[in-house]
Amino acid sequence: MKPYSLSKNWRLPVSGAALVAALCLPLAVAAQTNVIQDTTEFAKVLNYSPIPGPQVARQVCNQVTISPGSPNNPGAAIAGGVVGAVVGSRFGGGHGKDAATVAGAIGGSILGNQMGSAPTTQEQCSTVYEQGPPSGYQVTYDYKGKLLTTTTRTPPGEYLRVHNRITLE
């Protein structure tokens, strides 16, 4: 079996005149357009204004304080009173023990009533839509006594470059 060889000579059935014509075709097309004058001039910018771009969304988050509403919590007040009475009964003796029990019950009920009524903070987020950067600028300029308008991608300076090309076909 013969090994595959890439050294074969390939010949294209193209005549020399056809090859020269194909290579010269771009030159013939370019030769049809004659540039007579190619200049760059400057025109005075009279006014320009941004063209609004698309809106941009961004998320804004703030810390919000949430109050629990009514500070009256009867279940917590009763539980606090019972716990306060039990703790107060462990102190003193005789009438002092009774007074400590009552004081513990009153203090416990006050604390129990206020339990859970402390304000809490929570993060609250919302989406805000704002005007994005301009997509271009509408420019009014004076060129040889004529008021003309164009658009540019960036804000123009004091003068605008005007490219003139005069061709003959």
C-alpha cells in the first residue's frame, strides 16, 4: 500500500488572461471613482443637547424600624407576675416574705407586659428606575452660513469637524 502524499501538483484550468483580469478587477472598480477634493473643515457648534438613553434599574435598601404595636401583652404579664412572685417568695421572712412576693409579682408582670414590645429593625428594599447615560448628542452647528444638525456619540467641543469629499464617477 502506498503512503498518502501531499506533494501532488494540482493545476487549475485558468488561462493567463483570465487570471490577470481577476487580479485587476478591484483596480478597475477603484479607478472609476476619482477623488477631486478631500478636505477637513471646522464648523462652529451653536447648541447641543443629550439624547436620553435607556433607563437603568438599581436596588435601594433602607433600615426600617418596626414597632410591635400595642405594648399590652396580657399573657406575658401573667407569666411574668407568676415568675416574679416565685422569685420574690424566696427572699425575706414573715411579712417581708409576703412583701417580696407581691413586689416580685408586680415587677414580673410589668416586665412580662413589655416583653416582645421592643422595636425591631428590618431591611426593606425597592427597585428604582433612573435615566441612564445619554445615547448621543444632537448638535446644531453653523457651516458656511447654513444651520445644520447632526448627532454625535460624545459631547462636541466648540467646533465640529466636517469632512468633505468630492468625487467624480
